[in-house]
Amino acid sequence: MSQPFNIYCDESCHMENDHQKVMVLGAVWCPIEKVREISIRIREIKRDHSLKPDFEIKWTKVSPAKLEFYLNLVDYFFDDDDLHFRALIVPDKSKLRHEVFRQSHDEWYYKMYFEMLKVIFNPESKYRIYLDIKDTHGAAKVTKLHDVLCNNMYDFSREIIERVQTVRSHEVEIMQIADLMIGAISYVNRGLTDSSAKLALVERVRKRSGYELTRTTLLRENKVNLFRWDALEVQ
């Protein structure tokens, strides 16, 4: 049996009526045995930039004053072979026609979560999945997502996907790296240019990954793996 992994998931603009066209679902994953080592290293980077250990890494906090800190974090992600990132990009939610496919937005959302995660899963490994707590529906969301993932993996005894649970992202450093990477992917796919610091961070991710961040990567890409999902045009 292969080593077990933790997967830290987050999302951007996933609601049906949030007036945002672009949705991004993403995840950072690593071997469970490396979690403590990675978390300590992230806190060391914070200390190197005179930030408190509990400073929360967030895309919305990226600013010129903290640009070097965030660039160092991105470099650390790319330099550590145990860290990996996967994202699913929906470029235009306004094209969704759930009624045609006889599904609700929530049902579609869980399908997209499986599409995002399925490339990560190896049936010979075990996974523990962590989601950021965002609202009061967390418990129901966790139960539904666990069911969807296990059913699609034929993992009815839950031997592959051992756990799906919510955590508070401000307490989990690796979850915060997921927020940062998703923020960069969302920013470039929304065509935003309002922040020089965020543009610099996007450019660093582009340079280190070798990708434009707006297109699907090779399926076997192991560091920054992207999937652009376009809705079918319904006449």
C-alpha cells in the first residue's frame, strides 16, 4: 500500500448567483508524513519576514509591502517536491444550463469537485481531504462530497478516501497555500490587472510552472495540474 496523503481543498466564486463568471476549485496535497515538516518551514518563512507564526496567508492580503514574502512562499512550493497543486477552472458560469441536464447547481458543483480531485487519486493509496469552513452548511457538504467521491471511485468501504472534514484555514498552513494558488489562478483567468503585487505573483507562478495558467495542462503534470472545463453550448 502506498503512503497516505492529505489533500487541502479550497474554492473561489463557486456560488450560482455570486455575479462572478469564473469559478476555480483547487487543492494542494502532500504525504501525511511531511505535513509537520512543511508547516514548520512555512512558519520559518513567516519569521524571516518578521511576521507572526499565526499570520494568515491569503490571496486577498497580497500587497506590495508583503510581496517578497509571498514570492518566497511560491518559490518554496515549487522547490519542495512533496507539494503538489491541482485546479479546475470554469471560465464562464453564465453558460451553465442545469435544467437541460436535469441537475441542480449543487449537484453540478459536486461533479466538478470529483473532476478536480480524480486525477490526484491513486486506488492503491489512502487520502484524507480537508475543506475550509465557509458557512453553516459545512457538515452536509462534507457528507455529500464524501459520498460522491467514494461512489465515483467505487470506494464503498471508504478504504481509499478515509476522511473528508472541514478545518479552519487560518489554523492550517498548507490550506493557506491552496488559497494563495487558487487566488493566482482565479486572478489571471478573470483578466484582472488592478494589483501590481498580484500580477508579480502570477508571473512568478507562470515562470516556475512553465504554464500560462489559463489552459489545461498535460494529465500527468505533477506540480501544477490544471483542467479548464468549458460548459457545452446549448442551442
